[in-house]
Amino acid sequence: MDIYVYFLLLLFLASSCLNNSSVVVESCMEEERRALLSFKQDLSDPSGKLSSWAGHECCQWTGISCNNRTGHVATVDLRNTYPYTIFDDQWNTTEYLQSCLGGKLINPSLLSLKHLSYLDLSSNDFQGIHIPKFIGELTSLRYLNFSSTQSLNSSVAGEIPSSLGNLSNLNYLDLSSYYLSSKNLNWLSHLSSLKYLNLGGVNLSSTGVSWLHEVNMLPSLLELHLSSCKIGENQLPLSMPTINFTSLLVLDMSWNSINFSYPKWMFNLTSLTKVDLSGNSFSGPFLDEFVRLKSLEHLDLQDVGLKGQLPKFSGNLCRLKSLSLASNQIDGGIEEFLSGFSNCSFNRMDSLYLYGCGLVGKLPSSLGMLRSLQHLDLGINSFWGSIPEFIISNLSSSLKTLDLRGNIFNGSIPQSLGKLSQLVSLDLSQNSWEGNLTEAHFINLTKLESFAVGTVQPVPIIFNLIDYEWIPPFKLHYIEMHNCRVGPGFPVWLQSQTELVSVSLKNAGLSGVIPEEWLSKISSQIHWLDLSSNQISGKLPFRFNSFPNLHWIILSHNQFDGTIPSSICSIQSLLELALNNNQLSGEFPKEWSLWSGIQIVDVSNNNMSGNIPSSMGIPSSLYILKTDNNHFSGEIPSALQNCSSLDRLYLGGNKFTGSIPSWIGSKVSTFKVLQLQSNSLSGHIPHHLCSLPSLHILDLSHNRFSGTIPNCLNKLTSLIHSSYGRWIGSSDFEVTTVTVKGRASEYFFRNARLLTIIDFSHNDLEGEIPEEISSLVQLATLNLSINQLRGNIPSKIGNLHLLETLDLSQNQLSGQIPQSLASLTFLSHLNLSCNKLTGRIPSGNQLQTLDDSSIYEGNPSLCGFPLSNCTEDGGNMHEPHEADDEKLGLYTSAVLGFIIGFWSVCGTLILKKSWRYAYFQFFDHIKEKVALAIALKVARLKARQ
């Protein structure tokens, strides 16, 4: 059965439940009228939706319909009709909450509506109350809807009451909500007439496998929606003895925790037209089993852990209209898979989603065989080359959305794209395009609403118009042009786009002043305004109070000057404000308190000054504040303690004075980044900083802190356990500047969240380095240089096995370098210079690569590689010992004695002639006596023989 025919049947069913007619009932039952008024009394109605609930004609009240024959109330339809979900750009929290009915009680007066067949209270704000048990007594109900998955609030919550099992006439039940749960679904088997069941988001993790047995007792079931129900791997039987719900047309079990083979019983549901198993981790055959479902029209296997090549199917999937295999690991290309559609006598495929699949190669021309294709998403793959003309030609009258973002397409963007006359959305961003864009690229794109283009090449795409006054044939709602030359100035074609909801023109060559008339025309509907990395100058626009829906303002890296206008604080919907890297001056506006939901503020790298206003702490929603590299002064404001979710605080490079306030760590403990470097802060480093369990980066360098390093640093649990936690926000403009490996480096969000740093350098800290610091095994950078620290380096410093940077230079540390330092295999930057360290430098694989002797200079009693060799006792061979001094004196005395004795005798003999004659005569006389004695001795020896 065609699924659209089925939807028509559902509409017919709903209309039969309503028993609506063009005949207007002139009056209603008095008892039922009073019951409705009692029900109204317990509701809040900020939008006045129930203002018509007055007088006696209750059948004409908003949301109420009566049986035109009996006059009994048959329908109470009070669903919230707000048209957007939280995933839509048009979503406005204030407008949504204004549209909600609310209250903490659903009045049991509804029991007086004994003929009620339709009750819809979905997407309202009942503040998490339980579904009343008395609903199970409304036995005439055929339609019941308490869903709230598309809204911000819980509406209803808690355990689903088993009394709903009394509603034996029920055809339609929607309880989808992330705040409901059920320990068992025994009551479900009593709803034998049920055709539609949606328990999306309901926690079914405690039901075991019984949920399937209960569902199997519903023979009339046509649609089953169990998305995000926390169904685990042991809760889905692979086989079933009998299947009773064989009429099932729609099966949605997406985003659960199933991680084994596809259940065999599913492939016996041969009536299935739609299957959604996305967000699980199935294993087994790729598409082989699904060819048995010959009625299948919609198949969603996004992110199910599939690996391997796409098979060439036999043609049994020719009825497919929509196929998503996105976010899987598919080897090779898609040419063979697409060739399977050549066996189809009539191809019906209108939607193909293969983004993030690891596909490689040129775009196959066989895509052009899918002549009915309306939506094609091949983003985030590795396709290269250009777009084949055959595809564009064959799809020119059908294609509505084309997404090729995040590939490596190169060359020029083909002008023939301008022939896709039905195109509504075109995304060519994050590729390697070159060349120009001209009017010809857009000549027939009269329906285009969303356009994105960009190149990663150093040379930007040039928007080269022949006619400067050209007006495009479309009215865009979304525009993204990154690394394109749209300017100079603000061209006429851009100013003609007055229906824009999202504008992102980053590094687009725009210059001059933003045209006020254009800004005024888009002000009422725009949600996103990103004009960063251009050469826009002048003052910030003063008419910010005319932007009721603006969520993001990103004007960083421009040439704006002057002050921040106070009118910017009147944008109640504002979530992010990025004005960094401009030439702004003056103080923050005092009207900060007007912001009710502001989350991110970045004014770093400007010339702003003055104190941070106390009103900044009034909007408690703030979680990122960047004011670094300005001229702000005064103390860190205590009002920020109201921002209980503050995640990253960047105050470095200013003129702040005083001590670190006590609320950091005591009142607000959510920090992941705390940067207070390069100020004039003083006092001791407080112990309450140790009460920041999520802290990744602590930078207090270049201040005037004194005292000792707290010995409680082992309480910084995120630096002990390998759990980085979730960093709120992912804005491209957020840059974290830290000193790593001896130099200042900038890290964008995705890399900054991987940093683990403690930097206390350039202060007046004294005392010893606490042993507790060796517990921070996740730490990558430790900088304690240029202080007055003394004592030994902690013996267990080698426990910091992930340490890459260690700087302890210019202190008064003494003793030997711990041998454990040699076990730091990731260490790439070490500085221990200018201390009083002694003994042998430890040797090890990593330390052997650090061969710069300046690492250890200024420690005269150190020896070993890369300094001089050590003696056997560990001393420096060139070091003067006491014994060596004694030997040196002995040798010197002997030499001097010999010289003096020699020259005192010989010199006298040379100078005095008479002494010289007498001296030699004396030796001649002695020589004669010795010779005579020897001759006599020899003669006696011979005589004895």
C-alpha cells in the first residue's frame, strides 16, 4: 500500500473521530460547558488562545468540536500550533512560550465529556506533571496526543499510567516525550484497535524484551515509532515464533542502542513502506536482506556502522523513493550501486543521502539516470573533479536540493548549474573551487532560497559581474559565501536580497560602511549575521533595537571603531555577540541586564576600557566571556557569580587589580577555562580554585601573586581522569591563546578543548612545588617559571605521562633532577635553566632528543648529556675538588724549588770565576779518590781468587 494513500486513510480516520460537519451546532450540553470552563480555570493562557471560551455556545469555542447530531463535545484540540521546532532557524523561544498553554493540573472535569473521542494537548507547557490516571476513564477516545518532543519543556513527565490500557477504542496514541518512561507496557496489549503508536523518546530501557511482545499483540498496527527509547542490545530479539502486526507499514526504531544483526522477523513484514533504523550499530548484510521488502519506499540507515562496498541490487528496490546511507564507511564509489537502477522500468528515487560516507572519486554521470531525483546530498566525502554536465542536464527539471559541501571538487563551478530551474537549495561550500561566478550561474534559479559557496584555496572565488546593477532572479533566505570576493563595498545584487534570514559573508572582500537601508529591510526576520574577516569600517549600527529575532552577531576581524551602542542590549533574542579584533573603544554599555538569554560575548583584541559593569551578571545564561587584550581595569566583578553556568572566562591582557574573588570555585564551579594572565592581580592563589573539577586551562601568569602554590591541586579531577567533558558552544570565532612549548599559540575551539594547562609563571610565588601536582596525570603543559620557588622537583613528576611542556626555569630549585623525568615520553619542551640543581642529568629515550644545553644552563653543579661528562661519583670532571687543590700546590712547590736550587748554584758558578775553578777542582779530586778506591777493590777481589 502506498504510504501516501495510508496517510489519506489516517486523515479520514481523524475526520471520522471528529464527526465534524459544516452544520453549526447552536448550543452545547450545559454540563459539558461547565466542565470545559473548570478545565480552563487551571490553565495559563499567555496568548489568549482560549479567549473565545465564554458564553453558552461552547461548540464554537477555539479547539472544541461537537457531534452535529447529538451536540456532545467530541473534540478538544488544544495542541500548540507554533509552526517551528527548536531545530529551525526561525525558532523563537519567547514566541514559543507565549503560544503555550500551561498549568500544573489537568482538571478531572474532563471526565464529564463522556463522548469525547479526540484529545490533543501536545507541545504545551504543563511543567512536567504526570499524565492523569483518569484519562484512562475516557473510554470513547480514539485519538490521544500528549507529545512534546519538538518543544523545550517537558510538558508531561514520569511513568506512563497503565490505566491507558482501558482505552480499547483508541486508534491513535502519541506520547512521544523525552521525559516519560515505562517499566512495562503490559497495558499496551489491550489497545487492540490501535493503528498508530508513537513512544519516541520514552525511556523503555527497563522493559526488557517484553515491549516487543506487547506490540506484537496489536494486529491492526500500521505505524510504530520508537525513536530514542534507549532500547538496548538485549532488548531486541533476533527472531519471533509468530508475528501478529504484519500490516505494519512504518517502522521507526532510530537512535537507540542496538548493536548487533538485523532482526530476522523484520524482513517478514513485507508490507513495510518505510523503515528507519538510523543511529544504531547494526552488523550483517548491507542491503541484501532489504530487497525482500518489495513495498519499501523509504529506507534510512544513517549512521548504523555499515562498512564495505555498496552492492549492485537486483532491482527489487525499484520502489524506493528515499534512501539514506549517510555517516557510514562505504568503500570506493557508488557507480555499481547506481547501475542497479538501470533495471528499473520506472525509477522513483527522489531523495538520496550519502553524506559523510568516505566516498572517493569523480562524480559518476550515472546519477543522471535518477531522473526523478529532487534531493541529493553527497557532502563531506572525497569527490573531486567537476560536476558532469550529464547530471545537470538530466536533473534540470527535478532537482530541488544539491549538497556537495566538504569535498575536494576543483576547477571552475560550471555555468550550467544555472539550468537547474527547480533548485531551492545549493551548497558548494568547503571545496577547492577556482575561477569566477557570473550572472550566468544563476540565470534560471528563480526558486533559489539557500546558497552556500566557498573554497579552501588561497585564491578566493571572484564574484565577477558584467553588470554592476544586476538584480538576481531569486530572493534568498540563506546565504553563505566564505573566501569569495563579493566586494568591494556592498554590491547592488546583495542589497537586493531583503528576505534574508541567515547571512554569512566571511572573508568576502566587503568594505566600507554597512548600508543602513539594506540592514533595515532584513532586520525584522534575520537570525544570523556573520560579516567577519572583512574590511568593514565605521560605527556599529545604532538601530539594533529593530532586530527582534537576531540570535547571532559576528562582526569580528573588521575595522569598526567607536563604542558599542546601548541599543544592542535591546535584542532580547541575542545568544552570541562577537566583536573581537576591531578598533572599538569606550566602556561596555550599562544596559547589559536587558539581555535575557545571552550566552557568548567576545570583545577581545580591541581598545575598550573602564570597569566591567555589575549588570553583566544579571543574565545568568552567560557561559563564555572573552575580554582579553583590552584596557579593562578594576576588580573582577562579583556580579559574575550569578552566571552559574560560566564555562570559559578570558580576562587576560588587561589592567585588572585585586585578588581572585572567592566566588570562583565556591559559587561558580563550572569553569573549563580560566585565563587571568597579564594583569596586575595580587594576593595568594586561593584554595577555592581547587574546587573547579572541570578545569582544563588555568593561566595566572604575568601577575603579582605571592605565597605558595596550593597543595590541593589534586582536586582538579578533569586533570586526573581522561574525561574531557562537553565544551558548550562551537563558534569559529572563539580563539584561545596560550603559551605552549615556549611560545604563544592560538587554538580554535576544536583543538582548544584538548588542551590541559597550568601556567603560574612570572609571579612571586615561593615555597616548594607541592607533591600533589604529580597527581595531574592528564596535564600536558606545566609552567612555573620566573618565580621564587625552592626545594626539590617533585620526585614523582614522571607520573605526568602526557606532559609535553615543563618549564621550571628561573627559580631557586635545588637537589637532583628526579630520575622519573626520563619516563616522560611525550616531553618535547623542557626548561630547567637558572636554578641550583645538582648532580647527574637523568638519561632516557625522550630526554636524549632534548640536546639543547640551554635547557640546563645556569645550574653550575649539573653534569651529563648535553652538558659535560660526569665523574665516577657523579661530579663534573671540570669541577675543582679539595684534593686536586693540594696536589696542585705540591707540584707547584717542587717545580719552584728545583728552579731556585738549580739557578742559585749554577748561576753563582757562571758569574764567579774563582768559585767555578774551585768547584771543578773539588769534583776532580773526588773523582780521583773514587777511581782509586774502585781499583784497589778490584785488585783485592782478584788476589782472593
